[in-house]
Amino acid sequence: MNAAEKLDYIQSLNSLDALEQARVSLLGKKGEITEQLKALGQASPEERKEKGRVLNELRDRLTAAIEERKRALADAEEAERLANERVDITLPLRPEPKAGIHPITQVMEEVAAIFGEMGFGVRTGPLVEDDEHNFGALNIPESHPARQMHDTFYVTESGFGGQDSDEKTESRILKPGSSYVLRTHTSPVQVRTMRTEKPPIRIIAPGSTFRSDSDLTHTPMFHQFEALLIDKDIHMGHLKGTITTFLRRFFGIDDLPVRFRPSFFPFTEPSAEVDIGCERSRDSLKVGKGKDWLEVMGCGMVHPNVLRNCGLNPAEWQGFALGAGIERLAMLKYNIPDLRTFFDSDVRWLDYYGFSPLQGAR
């Protein structure tokens, strides 16, 4: 190879080992250039001078080329090693926080939205009630079983405090010497509304309620909503139409069968329980057309005594009321099989049954 070919050969080498072999073969003790320099001893002085200059220049160029190629290969090898052996010493990214809407909250929002489109507003009240608002004004006699200790949590005045988010409001509402209870239904909100607002009235009252009852199908704390409408010339047909519209909208079934069975509640007359059509099998229950019925709520026309207790003349004003359990509606609509899981505080359960604030059901 001439000088140019030797330089090109050095630039074509892709490993430090091959480059070292080329250096030895060209510039080593027995290398090509070294042997040629040794042979100059037998040449004439003029030839030795000229060939020596050429060989020394070639040796210097080859040495420089080898060193340059060596640096390039070493840099490339180091870069590859660093890329393959990279260690991330930074902290790992924190997992993106999960936020899910509980099915109870979701159903409350759905109920409020449906009734809102029918002109109903939302009202709330204290969780700790006096006997008058929870029982007396609602035409519930003192002998009624609901007043007994096995159904109601009674609260002593000395034990009251922090039961509601608005303590100033509660301290103003609750009177010393009264008998206090954890409200057993949201009906006291209806009483407070009728006593403070002028008819016509259209409201729903969602919220937590408490009863001393705990088994596979009952919990000491649960949620319900009630609806109240007070106006002139209101009759049972308005009640039936409102309930039928609500249930069909809530379950998303336009022809959902709905029936009303006579019942008794102290605060309504006449009273009825409401059933919806369903199909039961050994392991499932499907809401809709079927040969079976399932009770979902109670309702009735507001009792004249309740209207009088709230300062309304029953000869002028009439109304209806209805109520249903939030957990029951959630279980039916979203196929949740066990009531107890609502209160287990299991994140895995919420990941499965929860709702995204932006994307609806997961």
C-alpha cells in the first residue's frame, strides 16, 4: 500500500484492537516502516537522506493518524458504554393522583339534576334534630315504634357539638331542654322549608340519615333523598306522574313499568309504596320489563295535620312527598351487590365502581 492507502486503511478501522494491530504492523519494532528505516543503512548517503526524510514524514503522519483514530474510537466506545450503563439517580415520578366520585355522591347528583329539570331546588338541614322537627311536626305520635331506642339515636344536650358543618346554625335551631336525635330521615328539612318559605314550594332534600339498625341489608348511617311539592290543586296524579318520570329518567328506560301500592305513613294520606318492573334470576336482578316487581320508594299526599303544623291551610294548599334510599338506587342502577361495601373505605372498590369527574362512569 502507498501512503494514501495506508492512511485510508487506518481511518476505516472500527475497533481499538484492530487499530493496535495496524500500529504494530506499520510502526512496531518489526513493522513495515521500521524495517524500511533499518534498511537505509545499506543505501548511499544521498539515497539514505532522501528516503529517510520520506519515511520519517510517513511515520509521523501514520502516528498522528493512528492517535486521532484512537481518540475517535475511544470517545465512541465511551459514549456507547455511558448510554448502556446509564443509572437514573433522580427520584421516580410520583404516581398521578386518582380522584373518584363515590357512587352515593354520583346518585345524589343525578337525582338533583333530574328533579332540577322539573323545577325542584335543593334544601339541606342539620343532622342533629329536635323531637319536634323529626317526629312531632310530621304527625308521628309518641307511641310510634320509630321513636323507640331500637330505631333512633338519641343525643343528650351535654353530648351535642360538631355534628353538623354549620354549628352556629344548629346552636340557633336546637333549644335547651329539647330531646335531640340523629335525624332518622330528611323529612325535617321539609318541615323547616314549609315553615320558612312561602308556597309554592318544590324542593328535594338529600343527605345522611341515622337509625339504630345494622345487619346484612341495613347500616346505622345511610343516605336518602325526599321530594316535596306544595301548591294549589295538587292531586295524586301529579305525584304519580312525577315519580314515573323520575324513575324512567334515572334508570334510562323509557317504558319502565311503575306501579303504586296502598301503604301507610303518618305524614302522608293517602300513602303508597312504589314498585318497578324487574326480572329476577338465581344470581341476578335486571331492572325493566319482567314478571317481577321491586319496591324502590314510598310516597303520598302531605297529611293535612303536617300542613297545619307548618302553618299552611290544607283547604288552600295541597302537596305530595316522596322518598327513596340513595344506596338502594345506586345498587340497582350500577349492579353493586353488597350494601356493606359502600362503607368499607376500600380504594380498589372505588376504582371499580367510582366515577370520573370529567368522563362519567369508569
